[in-house]
Amino acid sequence: MTRTACALRRLLAAWLLGAACAAPATAATGFGVMVHYLPDRQSIADAARFDVDAFAASLAQMRASHLILTLGQNNGQYIAPNAALEALCPRSAANRPPRDLPLEIGRALRNHGIALVLYLPFRAPQADPELMHCLGDISEQEPPPAHFVAAWAAVIRDWSQHYGALARGWWFDGVYNTRGISPAGWDSLCAAARSGAPDRWLAFNAGEGAARFSAKAAPCQNLMAGEYMQPPTQFGALRSELKFHLLTPLGASWGQPTPPRFTAAQVRGWIAQANAHGGLFTLDLPLDADFRFLPSHVALVRSATAPHP
């Protein structure tokens, strides 16, 4: 065999291996899951029990194409280290898990062809006065101070660069008040969110419901936040430059371990509509005390995402 033929054969083998790794194990393109894993300081050591491989395998069984994972919310507890945050607020370093769960989860998801989207509030943790003061933030109902915007951009940039290509996107919550953010401030925030992977999905959530789920709340936003507690059965033509996205909890509310409030047929219909719009449909699913999805939720989702015979 000639040297050229050998080289071509190696290239073909590498391409086939890469395609196998990258192809999502899903028949429902555009269907994903959101998980509100929000430990407090008393339970953060439990992160050591999180079975990342079993978690990723469950998502693959449900034929998910993406996962929205909370880095933290408003209690000041995050599930990942952040050098910028710990430099700005050194005492916050004591409230970190013993492992980098998003990194481990992102790598496990990659093996199944599932994209990772990181969730973070747009403002400092509103229930942690010490961390808010340290970061220079005030109530999320008020315009964010310029020095907070700069600090928060540094925090976002650190995570963005740390996770790099593993992070397919960002979903920022609580984008209720953006008055007073200067063009330079937006440039800083947007550049931070794109750092490490410039083509990320970027969603900024201005609130729930028909008037807000598809709103553009930031100059660099390219994905609808999509929050809709009771989505309509049908969506008509949407005049938006944003990629379509619909997000709703399967339980009674976000992260609530209640019986499913939708049928498989309803979920299947929303997935079909998202696909027709070239977009995404995401279900928020709770985890139990062992970080596993509820069997009734898994069964319903598997039914909804099963390929048609």
C-alpha cells in the first residue's frame, strides 16, 4: 500500500471515529434537559457521590441532545471552582465542592454527543449579602452598578475559558433590569460569555410567559430563553432573530419531584414544533437524593422521544 493510500486510510478512520463520538444518540434532535442541582453549604460534600457516568447515560437513554446545568443560583453556592471569583472574594473558596462536576459532566456528555449549556444568574447571588457586597452588586430589581458588571464579566470569562469547547452555550437567568449597562459593559459581558468558544448559544432570560420567552434581552443574545410554564399547544410564526427555544418543567415547578404534568404526546408535539422552527425544546427534570432522574419522568421522556416505527 502506498504512503498516500495509508495516509488517506488513517484520515478516513479518524473521521469515522470522530463522527461516531460526535453524533448524538438521539432521535429527537433539539430535545434537552435542564437540571437544577443547587446544593447548599451543608450538602456540598455530597457532590462526591454524584455518578457522572450514570447521569450522562440516563440523558443518552432519554435521547437528549443538550443539558442545561446550573453552576449555582442565589444562595452563593457554586458547584465549580472559579479563580476570578475566588480572587475577588477569597472567602468564597471555602464553599466549593471537592471536584469539578461541570468539567466531569461535560466530558461524559461529549462521549454521548450531548451538548453542555451552563446556567448562571445574571446578577450576584441575591440570598448571599456578603458575596453581593464583595462583588459590588445590589438588588436585581435595580440597574447593575458598573463595577459589578466588570467583576461579573471576569467571573463569567473564567468559567468560559475553563470549560472552553465543552460549553456549547450559556443560559443567564434573572435578566430583569439592564438599565444603565453601558455599551462597553455589554461588550465585556458578551465577550466573556463567548470566551473559549465564540459560536456559543447565548440566552438571557427576562422572565416567563408569552411576552418574554422569546424576548431579546442582550445585544449578543442568539437563543430564546424560552421559559414558559404552560406552553401553548401550537406556536405560530415568530418574528425573531433568535434561535427558537422552549423551556418548561415536567414537574409542578422547577426542580420539583412531582408526577409528570404533561403526557408523552404533548412533549412529542413540542419537540416536533421546536424541530420545525429549527430550534430546541428543554424539559426541566428533578434529581432524587442519589442524583438520579425519576423513573416516571424517564419513562415518559423515552416514550416521547422514541423514533416513529
